[in-house]
Amino acid sequence: MEATSPAQRLRRAAAEIRNAYFGPADVVRQLLAALLARGHVLIEGVPGIAKTTLARAFASALDLRFSRIQFTADLLPSDIVGTHVFNPKDATFHLHEGPIFAQLVLGDEINRAPAKTQSAMLEAMQERQVTIEGVTRELPSPVLVVATQNPVETEGTFPLPEAQLDRFLLRIDLHYPSLEDEVTMLERYGAAAPRTGLCMTAADVLVLQEAVARTHVESDLVAYVAGLARHLRDDDALVLGPSPRAALNLLQASKALAVLSERDFVLPEDVMAMAKPVFRHRLLPTPDAAAAGFDPDARIDQALAQIPHRPRGKG
């Protein structure tokens, strides 16, 4: 790789991912923002819309060690975190690491595993470490967990409770590609699957994560984020709104988006762009609102319209 800044290499990585994944460009930016903000992502979409392809291309472009877990009803926590295996040659137990010991972990259909297994996965995500038979081991850094859910085949599944959904920084809703994207996909994959070039390293990602931590946020923007969260929290149509952790997640995601734009300060547009993916899975409607066809994105749009950003010293 030629000597360019990490942010420039990140832009090239986004372009490389788009060579393999044919869908909205915002999806790639949101995944990158989640990685830089040290968060995790829940992707919801029907089968066959390239969720696994997106994750693999993402890992390949950023040189992240990739693993995939197919969640099923009989999956055990030890299948995720690992276990000690007896070696008869030297009569000792050796740790066999599970797939969670990777830098990009794809958890396919996480709602198909029972609660105990889901908890093992989500605990590792939150603590960035696992404890196996009393021994604590750190997960590699950086680490990004991408969990998927199928919204149409829910019979016999174990929906994630709200407290666990709140552990995900973003929820991305994937839809069918546009006609132009689907035609391009058919043309490229009809010959040979596109290969994703290496554009940066895990060390570059760590540098950018530190840049996110240093990104400046004006006090009026902090108040704007808090105001959005509180407005939704007080909505009569909701049983549960964004938690204080959700507000902090929105602030972190906005800082990451600023770094992706090669800025060291946050703009109101960053907050507005990240409000839906950060908040949409944290809105629990009342039964009446759900029966009336509650749309979380529309509710967030209303909040953005009703809580205008007021620069410090104005308004």
C-alpha cells in the first residue's frame, strides 16, 4: 500500500467493498462508522441480499481476521467462546478458541439461538473479553460483531430482548438492491466473483479509533443529542425510548462519521445522518401504536423536525 493517510486508505476501502457489495453506499459508511466508534452492528434483511458478502468484503478490504457463526437452536455458549480440550499426548488440557476470537465476527441469524447462547455472545461484545473456566482472555483489537436477523421467518426463534438490543451501536435495515445495482451485480458475478483488494490494516483502524476519541463536539451539539433522546423517551406512543447509552452511542457514531469525512469536529448533519441507525432498534411502541403500524424511522424523522439544532449563542 502506498504511503497515504489512514483516512484516505479508508475511503479506498469503502470503494473496494462497493466492488463486491451492490447496495446503498450509506450501508458501507455506517459499518465503517461502527468500527471506528468501537461498536457492533445488527443487520436485518431477508435472505439473499448479500449480508454475508458485505461482511466478508469488509473484512478483506480492512485486513481483519474473519469468522462466521451460524446460529441454531442447539448452539451452545462454548461453541462461541471456546473450551478446553484434553490432549492425551501430554495429558493436559489446551484451550480451543471459539470463533469469537476474530476481528470481524459475523453472527448469522442470532435470533435462532436460545437466550443462554445469545447472552454469551453479547457479553463478549460488551466486555471485549471472555472467561473460560475461570480464565479471562481478551478479544483481539479491533473487533466488530455483525449480527443478522431474518424478519420474515420468525417462527421458533428467540427474539433479542430490549436490554440486549441496546448493546448494538447500530441497526441497519437492508433491502433489495435498486435495478441498476442488481444489473451490475448480475454482470460482475455472472463471470467471476469480484475480489476485494487490501486497502488498510488493523493498525490503521486503531489509529482512526483514536482519532474518533479526539474529535471535537461543541456543547450545543451535545445538548442537541440529549434533546433528541429525551424527546423520543417522552413520546406517548413508546413504552421504551432511547437510553442514556443510546445518546452516548449517537454521539460516538457522529464523531466516527466526522472522521470518515476527514474532519476533527462534528456537524449537525453527522448527528442527523446517524440518528436512525442508532435509535431505530431502541424504540419499543405501545400495543396500540404497534397495531397502528408503528414506523420507528418516521418517528425519528418527526423528532429531528421538532427538535431543531440551535447553535450556541443563537435562538
